[in-house]
Amino acid sequence: MPPSQSVRGWRKASRSQGAQNCVEVGRTSDAGAAVRDTKNRAAGHFTATAPQWQNFITALKIGRFDR
């Protein structure tokens, strides 16, 4: 992530309630998203641009990753 970008508004995934494997999502300054492990926040995070994040969310909604 470029140094000029900041991440704000971290929130835990709503489906993580009571689960041990949780993620948090935050907004980047360029309207993209950042994702990190709730249990290991110090490990850092990865980012996606706004179009990448939208494509990922769309794929989730249509069941592309369903088993």
C-alpha cells in the first residue's frame, strides 16, 4: 500500500460472530478496501482497489466461491 494511503473504519465481518477465524475490513483512502486477520492485526493487511474489491464482492454474492 502506498504510504499516502490510510485505512479507516475497521470492522469485523458480520458472519464471524463466535467464530475463531475472523477477518476485519477497512476502507482505504482511495475508496478501496483493506483486509486483516482479527487475531493477528500486527501481521499487517492486504489491500484491493475499488474495482478489485467490487469484483470480489460480486463474485461472493453470485456464489462463485461456494463449495
